Amino acid sequence: MTFNPMKFKISWEKLPKNFILDEQPLQDIDQPLLAAALRESLEIAGLILEGTLIAPHLAICVTFNDKLVIKTPDLFYATNVQPLPDREIRRSYTPNLEGDIPAIVMEFLPENPPSYQDEYSAKPTYLPGKWHFYEQILQAPIYVIFEPAIGYLKVYHLNPPAQYKKQQPDANNRYWIPGVGLFLGVWEGTKAERTGYWLRWWDESGEMLLWGAEMVERERQRADRLAAQLRAAGIEPEA
């Protein structure tokens, strides 16, 4: 689909303070766990800088043909985000007005999705489908669709003038995300109470960004190795 800029009237206006957002339940418990895990590793690595917004299931707002459109990705990452006034809690995000267009938006598909999936919907009329919204209206550079039940990851890159094209992974089956400066890929294992497929970040050198529990375990193993070396040298390590 080719984007025609004369076809739509788009403006960026902040969500009114008295606007009541629809309360839609999450489709499964995996969605918040996956989002929190991605954010946690960025935070531990010191990669969440001032003006960075990494938000799960937060409303992205745009006025489309004079009507408010709200979409809530399972996770998005934006930079140059203006701080809110003291004690104001963020309820939504309006790109171009409050900060940059998100560098990446993610959707996590439930194990038993309905036959009609909004994540792939190119419906251009009100209310537009998510695919159309992210590609034609928001024009997010990277759109990620992940099926955690089977570990299937699809990454779409926005090509000019405004069309998503499926990216091919590198030799390690990972995808470079320019706006984040990291690789994104699938990892299988256990975190807390969940065992299965996860999305993980890797840096340019191929090192995986760790979670907090993994950092603790790595330090414990280092301490154990050092203690063993000291004992081998006849030195009893201090308790």
C-alpha cells in the first residue's frame, strides 16, 4: 500500500486530562512479563537515558481526520521525550508533540489469537488497524510482531515512502534495531515463573544484555572461582 499524504489529515494533540481510557484486559500474562524483561536489561545496562520512554501498553495518541485515535502497543521505545510536570503521571504519549516517533513498536501475539488479528490489519478508515496506524500514520521505523508460544519473531522495517518490508535476520538469527543501537533476538529459557521463548537484546559485540538475577548469578560464579583459586594457592578466602 502506498501512502498518500493528501488522503489523511493528521495532527498531534495531547490526550485531554479528563479523557477516560478504555480498560481492556490483557490477552494473557506473557505480555507484561515479556515487556518488563526487555526493559529490565536495558535499565541494568544503563541504557535508559534521560528523555527515553520505554512503555508497555501505553496509549499512543494521534488526531486522524479530526478524530482521536489511540493505539496501545505491547511495548514501544521513544527518545527525546519531554518530562512531565512534577507529580503528573503519564497516561499517554503523543509523538511529535511530546517527543520523537517511537523507534520501535512491538506486539506480542497470544497463544490462541482470534482469526482476525488487528496486528496485521491494514484497515485505513476509522478506527484504523494497527498495521495501518504504525506504518502509514505513526510511521514507526521498526514494527515487531512476536509469537512467544512458538518463538516466532517477525521484524518489519519502514521503507520509503511508507511501507513495511520484512527484515532478514543476521547469521545469529538476530535483527539490528538502529534506533535502539542493539540487536533483538529470541532466547529460550526461564525467568522467574515463566519458561519459554523470550525476546532479548544483544550489543554490537554479541554480548547479551543480562537480567538482574543473571547478573547476581554471574557475580556469584566469579566469587566461587576466585575462592577456589585462593584455596589452591593455600590461602583461605575471607568470609
